[in-house]
Amino acid sequence: AVYGLGLGYNGGAWAVGAAFQHETAKGFSSPATEYNNKVTNYGVGASYDFTVAKVYGQYKGGQYKNELPAGGKYSYDQFAIGVSAPFGATTLSAEYGYNKAKQTTAIATTKYKGNVFAVQAEYAFSKRTSLVARAGQVANWKNETTNDKSSTQEYTVGLRHKF
């Protein structure tokens, strides 16, 4: 069963929104593997448009829980801030995010933390079609238990059309 709720308000220069979703699932993924999962996700965000630039902030969090005796639990929190500025047909954007997560199993508890950095340029050919280029370090994780680090870079170029 899945249920959720999202609310938003857009008035003048302000836009705010919040969302919540909860899911429960029971069954077998194979004849010998039973699961009893509960997943909850939630978030809130706001932006303000100064005309010369738009700033925004958001928070997103959630948890996954397998309620069987050998099950585990995973929770996360994500915070982000960003700014975008139009220059004629081009809009430049930058974003920074901070992530933290905790995974608990019957054997151990592992904590993660990381940062996200991204820049984007969008050129509007028309009101509905634009060229988008984005670059960022999207997963810069540090396992606080083992001190292992990993990171992933993303480079994207695409054509966006709004229907």
C-alpha cells in the first residue's frame, strides 16, 4: 500500500512546497526470502525570485525499514541550496548539497556523509525548447565507519522540450 500527499504554494516571488509518501510491502522475493518493508520519504522546499536571480533551499529525508528479525534500517537526510540567474536566453545555475545517511543491520551500523556540487547552463531556443549542459560531483561519500571515500562525477548535455 502506498499513500502520499504533496502541497505547494506559488504567490508572487515566493514558492513553497512539501511532500510526504509512505509505502508498506509484505511478501516473498523468492520462496525462502520474506520481506516486510516500510518506506517513508518526505521533503520541503522554498524559493524566492529576486528577478535578477532566484534562490532556493530544500530538505529531503526518509527511512527504509525491514521489520523482520534479521531486517535492517536505512535513513537519510539531504539539504541543498542553489541559485539561478538569467542572462537573456541563457540561465546559469549553481547548487550545493549536503547528505548524510545511516544504515543499520544485525551485524553493524554504518554512517555516511557527503557533498554535492553542480553547475548548469540552459539556453532557451524558444519558450518550450532549450539546450541544457550540467556538470557536477553528484556523489562524494565518506563511510565514517571504515573511512572509505567514493565520488561520482556527472556531465550531461541534452535538449529539453516541454509539452
